[in-house]
Amino acid sequence: MNGQTAPTLRTMRKGLPDLFRHFPYVGISAQFFPLYAFLYAAGEIDSPAALLLMAPFVFSHAAGFAYNNLADRGDPAFKKNPIAEGMISVTQARWIIAACTAVSIALFGLLYRTPGAWLCYLLYLLLGFAYSGVGVRLKETLAGPFVAAFTIWAAGPWALALEYDQLGEQAILSLLAAIYLIYLGREIYHTIIDFENDLRAGYRTFAVRTSSIVQRAALASSVSAGALGLLLSIQFTLAGAPPNGIALLTGGVVVLAAGIEALYCLRHAGFHPATAFTLLRAGFILYAALILELPALAAAFLVWAFLMGGRS
């Protein structure tokens, strides 16, 4: 604290939103929707209490984002960091991270039982902390986006599928691969838009280590491959039946999103990638409606509520 007094409880409360970033992470839950729909349709879950299966990841995300702020507290002031600003002390941050991690582990222990789910979760925790520090700092390697895509976006759905032994289902396996690839593109995009700040801070991130051509090719190819995986999953779900209105709409949204992303990468300007990722998340919601065989109007309302309730 450089001789300053320790932050008060009131100051800490003001700093917590920036420490945790987007808590409770509702905006990064859309990729769970199709998997929940599959489990419900298969009779594996039948209660709203099943939503608690996401709870361990809420607290582990909180620990991960807080740890990233702790590890980055010496950076130049190009982003909000309540630890660097003195709103939360290093000691307080460490206690908060430990508490969030403990709650996450306890919840996971209560809700998950299978060895596969536990292996996925422990790998997720290890990579989540290694991404920001613990002597590894994977965010400053070429593997950074690949790790972030798993720890932020894909690990939860994978653990859920492993818990209910669903990896043998072609539609679910294709869906899980699509989730990872789509959000790999998003994480590559983050390194691209953070290029100048990372260069100034001396970070050797994916974008700093690679050329513009490689960055944009990797972004476009990962999102396009993810979109194809999602379309393949839809095809497996239809099981040879002709596509209905929701299936056509879902496929159209996914193709449009991938097309926007590819066009952005070719032009280096124009369409913002956030538009593509928002559409892809809407595609996840439509896909869940397709699996549950909801009426088209109900599916439209779900997507409308998502689009009105947040941004990508």
C-alpha cells in the first residue's frame, strides 16, 4: 500500500465489481443452454435446481478474474484495477481469491460426483490460475487464447457433459467442440484489440507474438470451424428429419455470424466482431429451443430477451 492506510470495507465494496468483472457472469452462460436442453430432453435433469450446476463456475470465475487483477497490479494504468488503485489491498485480494476458490470447490463437491467431471474441473482450476501467474503466466504465450477459451467458456459445459456421461452423443460432442472453437476466436480477438496496451506493458501475448495475417486467419478459422461444428450438431439432433423453422433460423443465425466474422477479418474494419459473437450466443439459445421443441414464437421471445438484456 506504499504507506497508505488499508482500504476500508466501504472502499472494498466499491472495488469489488472491477475486481470480479461482470459477476455473476450471466453474460457468459448462453453456451450452457443447449447442453441443459439435451439433459432435460434425455430425462437426466427435471428440476430448476439443476441450474445450480453452474454455481461452482461462478465463484471460480470470480477467483480467476480477481487473481488476474492481482497478478496485473503493476501494469500501466490502461484499465481499471482496484488493487493497483488501492481500493483493495493485496492481502485482502488474496483472502477474497481463497474464499471464492473454496466456495467453488465446496459447491462442486456437493453437485458433481464422477471422476471425469472432477478431472475436468481440476484441470480448469489449474489452467485458470496458470493463465495469469503462479510462475507460468500462460496469457503471455501463444497458448493464451487456447487456455482462456477453455477456462472461461468451455470447461463448465464439458464438466456438465462428463457428469452425465453424454460424450458418446454425437450432437453433444459436436456442440462442445463448437463452443470451444467459437470462443477461441473470441479470445484471439481480445488479444488483437489489446495489442497496443499489451505492447506498452511488455506483454508477449498471442497478438504481440504473431503477425496481423496470422491473428486474423486464426480468428476467422476458429469461429468458422466452430460454426460448422454447431451446424453439424444441429444435423445430428434432427436425426434425418427435415429442418423446421427453428432449425432453419438457428442455422441462418450461425452462418450469418460466421460470415460477419470472416468479412471483418478480410476487411480489417467495418463489422465489429462483437456483433458476430452476439449472434452466435443467440444461436445457442435458438438451438436450446430446437432441442426442447419449443414453439417458434417462444424461441423468438427468448432471443429477444437475450438481445435486450445484455451485450456480448
